[in-house]
Amino acid sequence: MRWTRTFIPTLKETPAEAEITSHKLLLRAGLARRLAGGLYTFLPLGLRVLHKIEAIIREEMNRAGALEVAMPCLQPPEIWQKSGRYTDMNEVLYHVYDRAKKEWLLGPTHEENITVLVASEINSYRQLPKNFYQITVKFRDEIRPRFGLMRAREFIMKDAYSFDVDERGADISYQKMYDAYTRIFARCGLRTMAVEAHTGAIGGRFSHEFMAPAESGENEIVYCASGKYAANIEKAVSRGPLVPTPKDSTGPAPEKFATPGALTIEALTQPPYNVPAHYQIKTLVYIVESKPVILLIRGDDQLNEAKLASALGTMTFRPATPEEIYAVVGAHPGSLGAVGVTGLPVYADESLRGAAGMTTGANEDGYHIRHVEIARDIKVHQWLDLRTVKEGELCVATGAPLQTARAIEVGHIFKLGTKYSTKLGALFLDEHGKPQPAIMGCYGIGVTRTLQAIIEQSNDKDGIIWPISVAPYTVCITPLETTQSGQVMAVAEQIYAQLIERGVDAILDDRDERAGVKFKDSELVGFPIRVAIGGKSLANDMVEIKPRAGKLILVKKAEAVNRLIELIQRCA
Amino acid sequence: MRWTRTFIPTLKETPAEAEITSHKLLLRAGLARRLAGGLYTFLPLGLRVLHKIEAIIREEMNRAGALEVAMPCLQPPEIWQKSGRYTDMNEVLYHVYDRAKKEWLLGPTHEENITVLVASEINSYRQLPKNFYQITVKFRDEIRPRFGLMRAREFIMKDAYSFDVDERGADISYQKMYDAYTRIFARCGLRTMAVEAHTGAIGGRFSHEFMAPAESGENEIVYCASGKYAANIEKAVSRGPLVPTPKDSTGPAPEKFATPGALTIEALTQPPYNVPAHYQIKTLVYIVESKPVILLIRGDDQLNEAKLASALGTMTFRPATPEEIYAVVGAHPGSLGAVGVTGLPVYADESLRGAAGMTTGANEDGYHIRHVEIARDIKVHQWLDLRTVKEGELCVATGAPLQTARAIEVGHIFKLGTKYSTKLGALFLDEHGKPQPAIMGCYGIGVTRTLQAIIEQSNDKDGIIWPISVAPYTVCITPLETTQSGQVMAVAEQIYAQLIERGVDAILDDRDERAGVKFKDSELVGFPIRVAIGGKSLANDMVEIKPRAGKLILVKKAEAVNRLIELIQRCA
């Protein structure tokens, strides 16, 4: 391709809309443009990258035996009502109305669609296992679309759905996808970590997220340097808090004391109270499916709502308002406690089991209670894992200190079980002629998000540094003069023609621009290798090869093409 | 690919939903399945065909210098309001509402989107010409989705938009697309004809449709066997009616006569009246942008509403109701006429110019008027082309009789002019630094419709006959026994491996099924070449090669692969 024939609108300035590095570079390198909030047009170079990522995904999915299909964007609400997700995922569903006022949905995923297809087309265990995938546009009604392609209204997703006759088969299907995902991201030049994750509204038995570590990531992950444990912070467990919970159970009886104005854990750690946070019980009131419940965690811990959802088996809950709290316990936030509470369910974090000598609110504004021994003084209905693990706590697998990092979720695989096959009738006849629900798995890759995650991980102050496998063009040929009659342009054309001939994706920067402008643009766009041809080096029969992230080398003009191909093969 | 590893749910019976041949075969060959009215899931084989068609389109568009981009499906209504199409195309637009109740549209095409992009990114004549295209999913709120992929709610379209500095450039861009389309359809094995067409709601100066002749087509085209003239029936012209309009202007004065119960042209041709249809004037009352108008055509002609729209420059019109008609002319349909009418605009078809001795309604129920001489007795405000051309009329280019045919519209190219660039601000600075609107063209191919049109043109009683260029697999290898230890399967595996090695898209029918079932399925799906391997012919060291639409040939086992590749090259 010649630069003047394609369309690469690079920008010197960063558009105001862009917050994170990859979003800025996406726009500055002329890969995409914003149409409206959360909606982007892919320009020629951005689309080339997208197609290369899609090709890698397709190859690996096919290699894993998955079959490509394409399902419609518009979906009938009836199947979403059957699966229950019409309600569970209502927040992110776009509703569409046709001229007959009939409602349609724009699908964020296609579990329902593929399951009804399998329900009508697959009847026998002999037709299983099957794994269907598609690479298509998906829709999600985001509260606040942001970060470019990271959280968009509309995005490209690769989604796959496996159907097996039994758990063992389903586990094999799951592992195949785990392995395929690992290869896909590696081939895209993206560093990822597979972490244990919650299943959320998709449902299912267990799941892994593929996380690309990056400062700007919206997720936090917890991992052991050994590689033996990694989990989303929403799911992560440890051997417990680093400072043990006090468990002296021979203390005095509970004692109410005045704490005027001390409304936070932090305030009670200060004089005149001097109660360390881990000697305090944090009391929260939540409304779960319209009913109030009390949640207890240690004063130095944070409630983990994903764990709460998982423990309660519902996602319908929220913190109670101060008015609601006052109505049920007779006090305002800052003075809450569970001592003597009987009318409400009390759920406590495991770390509080056996705790004694604790301080908690008295359910009377301006008062707390000390010398609390949980087993004696509080009626706990259920012990749960409700706290968020902290960096430095010890790994359940190895005992080593856990680390945390920010990361971008680029893939998510789920062992679904029979949730959808049962509800939507995807039954098959087993060897004995008995109908059984297929055991499902589902597997997603955010394709457009992966593109931007690669940029987020792979850039420097000058621009993007594309991995060769997904670069819009592999080699940028930069003649420093473009007079058509000159020797410089003649050599550039020759190298260009030879590279194309040998199957290298090359772009010839034939613009009549200063060398500085061309160099800056090629670095901004991030072509993996640049070859510069100028009068001075040509006088010595040399050209300059500059890997985007490496050192400039001078090579004989006649050897340039071979050296370039060597370089490509070494990096690919 | 092995048949047992992919998913080809062929059907013996035709599902009730399918009306036309290609729709039946689409389902029976296991290429696609219906999710809901106008919504289809592409199964693995259908998607392979779709991808092959897309690859051909992409190659030819790139060859023509067009640049691939990808625009969002969701579009902000603001840009559609600016272009005026929010109203003009409202009927086919899906309206989407997000959680903030903000409205979005699902785009049937992307003129607005690309024009605002160009408006913000292209400023100088030096950056032009440009032609951007995309192959993406589009949406259209059809009154009655039908015929499978032919008229779906959601479909894949290739749309392209060219921007030029002047008319000459725009004509070149248009011609490049005309040529690319011609090559694309030819390479897909689809017979098409480029016909002159109306521009409709898209707008613009002129356009051509690419029509694939087929009995089931929803369009009618008119063409001259010479190839020098072809047009959509909505647009077609001729040298005029075959029977001339009577033009004797020395007749008697108009005379009212009673015609009790004769309310149609046909009725007046019967005794006792015996007025030939071409001696009658058909009088129609239409409401055009809320105002009544009278339209006159010859009794044996049909009003052509597309021509009316074009002549009036509006698409907002409809036939008046009997009540509306009575209110303006004082008579009911069946007795209408324009003699003596003064309060309303009267538009008459050119074929009536100079007509004399005509019969028309008297605007009094149960009466007609004869001896009407238009120039003398009717005040015609404007002479227009309002009639539909009929088969056998003479070609304006050659004078030969015109033919008509049914056809499927698979492509449409428009010379748009500056409609969108002016309204949406796509201006560039010309050589003199003066802002000018870009001259646009837009170009569409119905990709999924093309797939089905190929089936519609290329099938027989046994199933589809795929052109090699777009076949899901080129060669189907059919071992007549599948015992793994047997020689038959060994030879099949060997031929399969050799074909794959040599880059041939082959499928091995490794199902444990009777030969008859396998043959039937391979014919139904329509693989271009089948090679059957059976014990009997193998005993003579032979295998059977059967082109889908040709004769069976016996070839030496050792020569099979070379013969297959020869056959493929000859047909491709």
C-alpha cells in the first residue's frame, strides 16, 4: 500500500475525549474515530489490525475443533424471558421496536439463540460434542461508555458455546478453550493471566477471566508469583487477614460507652478511644430482595459485593438508605451493631468467627459497645466469605504473599452446566434413549477490546509498538525524498516491490513530507520495522533499518530485503 | 474437513416457512436456520459461502482503490435529521432506546456516518478522491420479511461511498464501481444485468441496479436483446405504446352519455359501448403532500408510481379515498374525468398529448363523455412520463422490441451529487482555497442476498449447484464404506490429504451412512465435484469423479488428484 492512497489521519494533539494511553493512541494513530459516545468507526489501519486479530482467533478456534456460525444481532425477547436473562440482564439490553411495535433485543451474547438452535437441531449423543463460535458485533447499554473501545455501546466479540453429553466432556471442552485462549493472546502479543472469576449474570459453575495487566485496567487481580493461584479480586481468597482477629473469649461483659461524633472505624482508632480497626466490627445494613439484612466484617476489611452475590445466590441487593436503617435498628450509620439484634438475619464474615474483645456500634446514636464476644453476644445466622483479600495476604496454594495488579479483561470462559439447556430445551437422547440436558460452556473474547489492550501494553512516548502478528503493516518504507525521477524513490519502489513479492505486508510512505514528519508518523502508528532510504546512505550503497523498539542498523541496499525478512521471522 | 466434525443438518422435507426455491435449498442444505421472521443464523457451510463471497468483494473493491472501514450499527438520530432521511426513511428505521431513554437508530446504510467523518477529516482537494467501503450488518424494518435472506430484517451489505472534487472525478469513481460490480458478480458465478434505476429515498442524480434474472425476483426489468438498453420497469421508457393514440382533431363536440354500472375501462370496452381501451382516458385522483391532483393516462396503461415520484420530486403521495374524490370532483371512481375541471392540477401522460376522439368519465356517477379532444376540452397543467412500459414496445436505442424479466436486485450504485455533503458539511478547499462540497457516489451490494440469488439461479431438482468460486467445499470425497481398516477408507483419506496439501477445499464424508444417503446429501448441498471411492471400482484401481452438473468419469486412483485439480482449474 502507498501512504497517499490509503487514509491515515494521524493527530499531533490528543482529542479531549481520550483519557487512557491506548485510547489516545487509537485516535492519534488514525486507527479509529468516534461517531458518538461508545461508538467508533474503524479506519483502514485500525480495521487491518482487527482483521489480523480475527484471523488468529479463527485459526485457533478452528484448530480446537470449534465451528464458525453467525447469529443475528436482533433477538426475540421470548427466548430471553425463558432463560430469565430478560430480567437479570435488563440493564444492559437495548430494546428495539419495529413498525408493528413488536419488541426485539440487541444481544450482548447469544446463549439463548445457540441453545434454541441446538434444541431443534441436535437430538442424539452421537451428534455431540459440538462447539459453535462466531465473531460478530455485540451491543451493551453501558451506563457510561468510556475508554474508547474498552467500554463501548457496540463492539466485536468472539463468542463460543460448547455442548457436551457429560461433565467429563464439558471439562475437556472447557480446557480446549482455555488452551486456545492462551495461544490466541500469546499470538496477538498480549500478556495475559488466566484468573478465577465470578460467573455473574451469565451464570454457571465456574469461570476464568483472561486478564491483560495494565495500569488503566478496570479490574483488580490477585495472584501468587508462583503462578499457582490467580483470581479476580471479586473472587480471590487467602489464608485470612495478616493480623489475626482477637479471639480471647474470657473477657468481661459487653459495655456501652459514649462515642460522640465518632462515626467511622477510623475515628474510633484515634484517642481517646484507641481501638485498632481489627478490634472493631463493621456493621452494614443491606436490602436483599426487598428485605433488610445485617452484614458484619472486620473493621479493617472491605465488603466484597461479588462474594455477597455469590453467597446469597442473588444479584438483587443494595446498601440500605439511612432512613431504612433507622427504621429497622433505631440508629444511624456510624453507630450500628448487631449485639442483641434478633429480628433480622445477620451474616458475618468467616474472619470474625470466634472473635472476642471487639468493639461495635450500640444501635444508639453516639454510643458503641466494647468487650463484645461474637459467639456470646451476637446471633449470627450464617458465616460467609464476604471480605476482599488484600495485597500481602498469604496464598492458599503456596503460603507466599499475594500480589495485586490492575488488568483489562479480554476473555472470559464459563463452565455453564445445564442452566440454558434445561430452560430452553436443549435435550439429547443418551445411549439408553433417555433425554438429558446438554452440559454447556460459553467462551468470550472482546476482540475490539483486545486490540486496544495490545496498544495499552505496547507503546512508548512516541506511539504504538505493534507486535508483528497484528501490525497494520509490518514494514514501513520511508524514502527521504519523493521526486519520482530520483534514485532514492527508485530504491524505495524496488524494496517495496520485492517485499510485496515475498508476501510482506509493506507500506510505502510516498508522501511529499519532511523526513521528521514521516518518522514521527511511522513511530506514532507503530509499524514494527521502518526502512529509511536517503541520499546520504545510498551514496555508500546503504539503507537504514529501524525496528520500532530496537536499534537502527545500516545494511547494504542489496541485502535490505533479506535482512528485513530475517528480522520479521525472528520477531514473529 | 470431515463431515462428522462439522455440522450439516440437511433436511429431507422442506420447512413450511420456505416459499421460493433458494429459500428451500438454503434450509434443506443446512446452510442457515431461521431464528425469527427475517432473522437467520448462518450455519458452518452457509458461513463459508458468505466468507468466500465477501473475499471476492474485498479483492475487487481493493483493486478498484476503495478503502475498507467499519462503521457502527447504532447511529445517532441527529445526523439523520440533518440529512432529512430521519423522515424520508423513517418507515424502515429501527428505533433503539438506551437506559437514559436516548434514541438511537439501526442503520440500513451509512451515508450520514461516512459524510460526517469526511467532513471532519478531509479538508483539501489534495486528499481526494477517496472511496470508503465496509462489509457489515445492516438493518431494515421490513413490512413483511420474506423469502429467507432476500428480504430480511438484518442482512450483510457491502456499502461504499466515494468523494470527488468534481463531476468528472465522480463519474470515474462511479464507473470504477460499475466495473468492479460487474467483475464481482461474474466471479461469484451470478448472471446479472446492470439496469437504469430510480434513486428513491437515497437520492441523487442517476443510478444503476445490478439485477440477477430469476423467476422469483421481486423486480421487473425491461431490456433490449441488443444489450444497448436495460432499465428497471419503474424507470423504463420506450418509443411509446404499440398501438398509437388516436389523434384526429376534427371530431364532434364532447357528448355526455349514460353508462349505468360501467365503472371500469374493461366494462366500457364491452357492448353496448365498445370503446377500445386505448380510446379511453383513465382518470386517477391522488393526494400529493396533502393536496388532491388529477392524473391522466391512457385506458390501457398502468400508472407508474416511481415515475410519478420522480416527476413530482416527492414520495409523499397516495391514491385518494372515494370520499376524498367525491369531495373534490363530485363523483365516485368509475365515472371520473378531467373535462372542464379547473380547480385542481391535472397531470397527463405524454402518450395522451394531442389525443382526440377519446372517452372519459363525466364526473357524474353513471355517465361518461365521448368525442373528447384533450387540447380542446381538458386543461392539462403538465405533461409527464407516468406510464409503465410494456413488453414488446420498441427500444429507444435500437427500435427493437423490448423484453421483460423478473429479477433479484443484488447491487445498486448511485451518483449522489452533493445532497449529503452539503447538508452534513463535507466541504473541501479547492485549488483556489474556496470551500466546495464533495461530489459523492454510493454503492451497495446485498451480500447475503447475493448468496441466495446464486442458489436461485444455480440449482436443479436434486439441490444446489455451487459455482466453484463460492462453494462451501470444492470437492466432496465420498468413501462408500467407512470401516477404518478397509482399503476404501485408506484411499479416501489419502486423496483427502493430498487435496488439502495442494490447497483444495475438500470435505471427507466419513459418515457411516449408505452410499445413497451420502450422494443425495452431497448433491443437495451442491459441492461442485464429488469423488466416490468404492470397493468395486477400486478392484480395477479406479475411482469415480462426478462434477455436480456434469457426467461421471472413471479415473485411475493414482491420477485422481491431478484430474480433480484440472477440473477445478477448468471450471474456476
